[in-house]
Amino acid sequence: MAGVNLLSPPAGQLEIEVVFDLVCPWCFLGIRRLRRALRRRPDIHAELRWRPFLLNPDAGPAGMQRQDYMLRKFGGEERARRLHNTMTELGKAEGIVFRFDLMRRVPPSVDAHRLVRYAAQHGAADTVVDLLFEAHFTQGHDIGDPSVLVRLAVLAGLEREPAWRFLTSGLEADAVHAENLRAHRLGINGVPCFVMSGRHGDSGGHAIAGAQEPEVLERLMDVALAEAAEF
């Protein structure tokens, strides 16, 4: 009787690296679209791996006043307003209510990424990512504030005191910066970026950047799965 390899993963199993920043509205939109694509494909079992990318690596602990940031990034309020209107319309299709009017500053995102890494150790990273995006973009909360981060950790089911100790310790900050550097070395200079690969096989994965429509993401999933099946 032929033996059965119990270690073989089931067909349709994908690993998706999500390279993103938590202060990036396109990342919020793109990740919502990825989740919609995965809901449409119950035959695919995807494991998401969250990879930090720092859009503002030089932001100090105080972050930046949003008005100053928008002026520097987009050259004026009118252009920023057009972008906000576009994001607001696109967000509606994904159930996102962008509230740019509530946002007073662009916080540094290192600590928020640290919290995601901490949550991953407890199986709660996916939930924490969603809570962080919603807090920042739909509620106007400051995700650079440790007290806000701890509150979100508790909402995700993590214990308050250990989460607070972790956030105030500075642990994983070096890892966040290292991941950011890794992304740049891989040629990623914009986010979101999704890298998909079958978990068996050694194909290296397929990358796509931008807040792509679910149909586009599904096609890439199928390509990655088909390639993995050849190994």
C-alpha cells in the first residue's frame, strides 16, 4: 500500500506577504480588496504575513502636522482635497468610511507595526491590522499614541499589561526597520505590495503593487497556485 505524505499541504494553500504601512490609505483599501478576493475564493486557504514598510522613516516621535505633510507631499490643499475625495469614493465600495477631516497629524508608524508583530505572536495580527486602520482612517485616532495602541490590543483580545510592557520596551523596533530595509532592497518602493506563493515549491512568489481590484488579485493567486503545483 502506498504511503501518504501527511506533511503535504492541501491544494489551494497560499502564503501572501503583505508589505504595507498603517498610515497609507491605499494600503487600507488594498487590504480590504484582498480580503474580498479571498472571500470570493473559499477554495484558497491563505496565510497572511504582515511586512512593515515605512513611508515616513524620518518622522520623529511627534510625527507631522497633517496640513504640513499634505502640503509637502502633494504641493497644495486642492490636490490633497481631490485625493481625499477619490479615496472616499473608492472606500465606500469596501465598506470604508474615510474621515480625513478628523486627522490632525500623521503619526510615526513604527510602534503600530511593532504591535502587529506582537499580535502575530498571539495569533491576532489580522485583527490588529484591521483595528489600526479603522482607528486611524475612520475614527481619527492617533496610532502613534501608546495608550491608543494598548486599547486596540485589548479590543483584539490581548492582555492589557503585557501589551503595555511590550510597547514601552522598544522591543521589535529594530526588526521593523530591518523589514523596511529588506523591502527596499527587494525593489519595493511603493505600497501596498502583495507577494503570493504556494507554500510548497520554491518558486519565490509573484508580486503585485497597488490597491488592485479583487479580480486581479484572484488571477495572481491562481498563477501562484499553478506554479506551486508544478513542484
